[in-house]
Amino acid sequence: MTVRLVVPTDTSIGWIGTGVMGSSMCGHLLTAGYRVTVHSRTQSKVQPLLDRGAQWAESPRAVAAASDVLITMVGFPQDVHTVYFAETGVLAGARAGTILIDMTTTQPSLSRDIAAAASANNLSAIDAPVSGGDVGAKNAALSIMIGGDTTSVQAVILLFELLGKKIVHQGGPGTGQQAKLCNQIVIAGTMVGVCESLLYGYKAGLDLNRMLESIRGGAAACWTLDNLAPKILQRNFAPGFFVEHFIKDMGIALEEATRMGLTLPGLTLAHQLYQTVQTLGHGRSGTHALMLALEALSDIEITI
């Protein structure tokens, strides 16, 4: 299949999914001058993009029919499956030669299924999940993990460069998703460590801001300490990335681990702890709301 390089004056972009991250990401493409057609389950969420010149479409199929490149950023694997495979879905409307990019974190097998269906219809499909949360999305500083054929990836690399700072092509279909699951495994363990460190420091009577100043400069330094530990101390659990989506990601990783014959006890524990967070009513809070479950287990609450 012949593919063309994306150019703002000549490439129509479709965008499906305008949540915590998707809205900012789509906005960067509008800023760059691309013609963008959008769809979301809740039209009101799209209004800021429409005010900036995006066009509304009534269905994923209609978005695909209007697009040279179509990007999806939705919530769960079942959402991805519906968006692509339903009667009113992307595959029913996409023109030959269209490049489909799914930036949702989903099952590697689903990404491979989309790529196979796309190829059978003279389309190409790329899986390109991201890491960086709402801050990375707003600042166009995401890490993008890409799976797909090299020709298609190179054709749309300029779009990825508008959205992220670290862009790595991992390999064929599904490999972007596998890399993202590696990312989530690291984040899960790190978050447990950060929250437990704060609990320990609090019980030990330390000034937690002063403690963080010290450990950020040593071997414990990480993005979570810099960006989320201060929010925990402020009792600000607003989402940069939803707990319920993180539970989904960890579940996929555990399913993949089982399929590969791996035992991941650290991830299993983190998954269970996050399920407790959701049980406490914080599924739509940010991932740093893990602290609320750990506080409940120790029957304390950090106050500074």
C-alpha cells in the first residue's frame, strides 16, 4: 500500500476520544494547522475543539470517511473494539490508504487484530500508546511507544512529534502496547514505594517536604516523586490518569504475563491495592490516590 507523508495543508485528520489527555493532544494538531474531524461519546466534551475550528462527525465511521489519518484515544479495550469493528465503526468508513493510529492502552492482541483487518482493507494500522498523563499531553511532552510497519510509521512521524518528546518505534503490530505495559509495571511498583515512603516519613515525624527534597536528589529520583508526591501532600487527587484505567492496564499486563508463563508478584499486589482504591470510591481519581488505600490499611491520614 502506498502511503503519503502528512502535511497540514494536504492531510485531513480524524480524532476519536477527547478525555483527560485526548483533548489536549487533538488541540496540538489544530494548532499546527491540520484540518481535524472529531467524534466523542459526549459531544459537549468536544466543544472547545469545535470552537477552535474542528468539525463534528456523528460516528466513528463518519470520522473515518473524512480522514486521511485517523487517531483514537478512548478508555477500555471494549471501547476500542466497538470504535473499530462496529457497523458504525472506523473500519466500515475508512477509505483505502488511510492510516489508523490507536493511542489507547489496550491488549496487544487487539492491536494485532486491528492491523490484520486494516491490511485486508488496504489500510494500515499503528498502535501508539503514550505515557505522561495530562501534564505530558498538555505540554506535548508524551512518551510514545509505537508498533506497526516502518513505512506507515515514518509517514505520520510528524504527527507524533507534535504530541511527544520521546518517540520510539518498538516493532510490528502490538509491540507498542507491550512496551506500554512494561511502562505501567514500573509505574505501579514505583507508586507503591512513593506512597509507603510518605507514610513511613509521616509516622516517623519527618517534615515530608524536607524529606522529599533529599530523596529526589538521590537514587530514588523519579517522575512520580517530582510530580505526584507534592499533590498527595496537598490532598489533591484530581486525575492526570484515572485509577480505573490504571487497573485496566495492570489487568492486561497480568493477563499477558500469565499467557507467557510469568509470575509478577509486585504487579499482582499493586493491582489488588488499586482495586481497594476503586472500592473506596476513587476509581475516577488520579493514580496517586493509592495513598488513600494505604492510609486506610494503617488507619492514619497524612496532614501537614
